[in-house]
Amino acid sequence: MISYSKLAQASIKELSKRGVALSDVTTLTTEFLQTHYHFAADGKRLEEALSMVLKRDEVNDIILTALFMDESAETMPDDNPLKARLARDANGHNVDEILAIGLASQFGAAATVHYGWLDNEKPGLIGVLNDKTDSVNVYIDDILAALVAACAMSYLELTGGNHF
């Protein structure tokens, strides 16, 4: 069992509250690696890779900030002009992408590029979260995409295929 800091535990808890389990991250990462690197990922190594990502305080700061923004948008007064923009994930808002790029970029340029691909294609749960209409999910889909990209690059580092 991997031991996480209180900050990482808070991130994991908040992700779970918004519908994302760590197993979702590893499943999406496995699918991403299979699609783009054409090999099956080792589950134990994948968990190590995700642990490498979640052990960074900066990553957890971004996760918690992003999820707080989604949650705050839901309780924001209706007359706040930002609420309408967040409710429809308005083009030009881009703060969600900026936070996700900040997370992914800690794991190299390839992670940032891969985040962009994942954000554009929205495979699996990333797309499900993006398309939900019963809650505000402007940030969580981007954070999940960035976590997958970071986990993939960390996996490659562990297996000797990438060094950032």
C-alpha cells in the first residue's frame, strides 16, 4: 500500500468526491500507453508512477485549487457573471487548461503535449466528466487529462523510456 501525505490524501479524497478514483487514472493511463506507445503497462509500475505524480505538493495544490473552482462555481450566486461562463465551460476562459498545463509541464514537454491530445480527444472518463450537465466540471476533466499525461511520462521514466 502506498503511503501518501495529508495533502495528497486530500487530493485523492476530493477527486473521489468529484467522481474520479485512482483506478480511473491508471486505467486511462494504460489505455493511453497502449494507444500511443503500443505496449501494455505493468499495473504495479503504473501505481508507482501515479505515486510519483501525487507525491509532489505542487501537483496536489493544482488539483485542490481546480476542484475548489468547480465546487465554488456550483454554489456561486446566479448573478455572478463568471458562473454563467463556468456553467457552459466558455471558450476563452482557459484557466482550466492553464492549471492542467501547469500540472503536466512538471513531467516534461511530452506530458504537456500528451495532455493537449487527451484534452482534445477526451477519451473515457475525461469525456464523461466534460459532458456532464448535472454539475460544473470545467476543471476536473482537464485535471484528469493532466494526471494521465503525467502518470504516463512517470511510467516511462520508471521503465527507462523517458527522462525529464
